[in-house]
Amino acid sequence: MHFCNMKYFVLILLTIYINYNINAQIHYYSDCFKGGVVGDGYTAWYTGGISQVNLPIPNGSIIKKAFFFSNIYKSYNIYNDSALCKIIEINSQPLILSELNSLENTVFMQSLQLYVTTTVIDITNYINPSLTNYSINPLTNLSPSETPLYSDFYILVLYENNLYSNSCVDIYINNRRPSPVVNYLVNPSNILNINDDIGLSVHSSGICNNDYDRYEVLINGLNIGSIGGQEDNTDVYCAGVIGSFYYQNNQLFGIGNDVSNTTMNGLDAIAKINSYITNQNINVKFEYTSNVSPNSNLINQLFLTYTSPCHPFNVSVTKDTTICKGSQFQLIASEVSSPSSSYVYEWKAPSSPNGVTTGLSCTNCPNPIFTADSSMFYTVRIWNNDT
């Protein structure tokens, strides 16, 4: 049971990856598995209304993981009010959006005088592999000056299918305020296979597509085009772009107005970036095109999809958990397909100030004890000496 006015909680969000780097973003999740990845979204803002997202999933697939991303916008006078929440519907199923699901990566949008925080919810049970279209109904949306406004919805689904080759995905979430130049140092969790498609998808907010308001996108210093505009499934002018895609059998495919090629253009916010990569590190830079309003363009998430020669891990981790303040809870992370004492574990709290990890009995063990003092977002890194 969920309560919007719960006073004490801890949100424990866990992810497994082999190589970790944080610069201007939170490296939220990483995985490699036999199957594919699909993502699409919808910007509601205060106009609300029901809209459709498209999630093509092959027959015979099993849903491995599904995430629902959204932004919460708040004005200054209610910035510290953590009790407010909102109910939306996904295919008529109610879903509670609340700061209980916040990553605590709040940034300030100077041009709108609003604070923005990312929320993430596991909606694996909401996704049916036999369905392609999903409706998102925010019910009623009010101005952020009246109540926190939830918008910038994006659904990302990872599905398993033995008929497909291995796919890898890395999710990067913004923790930097909008500015004229925004850099993301994307350090993939696994070794990239340059011979297969390496897909990059951008989910943004508040970007037009004209001479004075758009973002130029550069990969390792090479300009691949500019993005911005109003998506077809929203009534919000200058809503920003939603990189809609699916990745399977070593290939990137676009959904709707997104095109699988080596460039980005307007509403097309996906690209195959193989030809721009010379090593495992990828610098993604967004440069504003004028000085009109450079502090209103927000990059929400980057999704990197690729293949890798590395053997996928089969990892068991603790689910997102809510406990009372002062209580203790044991976290668990283990590689279940080939258990070995040679694995190394490293727990981090990337959204905390300076990346300092607190609240755990140990940061280099598989099963640390968490003592609840405040909400925390943790990641765990597991690796061994296999080459």
C-alpha cells in the first residue's frame, strides 16, 4: 500500500554495472542480456490530456525491467514540501507519482524560476509484452505555482528473448541545471562492439526548434545536428524532444519521427554514433544556439544501447524498499549465474553531495546494512578479473 503523506522513508534504487563514472550526470542503470530495449514518452505539462506511447515488443518476449521516468516541477515556496503526490494512469492502471521516488537530483531552471527533480518508478508489472500502445493519462495537471507538476514522462522497457542476440543499455540521468553548454561524460559499463550499432537517445524538455532556441549536439567534438521542437503526441509548444527507439539484434531503430542514422535533426533525437567513437569514452555535448534563454533547456535522460563481447552478468539485487526512520535493512547484491568469491563490490550514492556514501555498514561488501536516516539512492558496482 502506498501513502502520499508518509513521513519517513528510504528509496533504495540499485543497479549493476562494470565500469562507473560520474561527471555531469547520474549513471543510473546498466545491463546486458539476450533481448532488446524500447523507449517512448510524452510531455504533458499543465495542458494534460491523454496521449499514446508506442512500445513495440517482439512476440515471445519476457519483460525484464520497465522504468517510468518523470520530472517534478515546483516553485520555491513549496520546494520543501515532500508530502504532495499525484496519481496518473497507464492503460487505466493507477500509478502514484511522488517524491518518495525522487533521485534527489534537484536542479534550478532559472528562466522559469522552478526546481526540477527526477522521479523513477519500476513499472515492470504494468507492461504486457503482447501490447504495443500504452496510454498515459495525467488526469488533471495544474500550474507549478499551485502544486507540484509532474511531466516529461518516458517509459523504457528491457525485454528478454532467446531468439535475439545480446543487447546492452546504460541509463544516464541529469543532475545539472540547464546552461548554454552541457557536457556528459558517458563511460559505458561494458566494452563497446564498434562493428554493431551504438545507439544514443536523448530525452529533453523545453527546447524549441528555431534560430534562437535549440541545442547543437556534439559527439567527441563532432557536430551531429541540432534538436528541439514539439512532438506529435503533445499540445505543448516547444516541449522538447523525446528520443523514441528500439534496439534489437545489434541494430537501432527509430519510432515515429525518430530516424536511425548518424545524425540528429529537430524532433529526431536518436543517432548511431559508431563513427564518432575512437575509444570507450564518449563525450556528449549540448551547445545552445543563442543567448536568448539558455537556462530553459533541460536534458532529462540519455539512453545508450549497444552490444558487447563481455559475458552478461545475472545479478540478484534488493528491490526498491520503504522503511521507517531509525530502522535497519540489509541490502543484497550477488551474481547468481556463476557465484564466486572473487567478485568485487562497490556501493555508491551518486546523487549525494560530492558522491559521499553514508548510511551503510560497509561499501565494499555484497550485503551491507542500511540504517535509515533519510532517503537515499544507491548504486552497486560488481566486477571480477575476467577478460
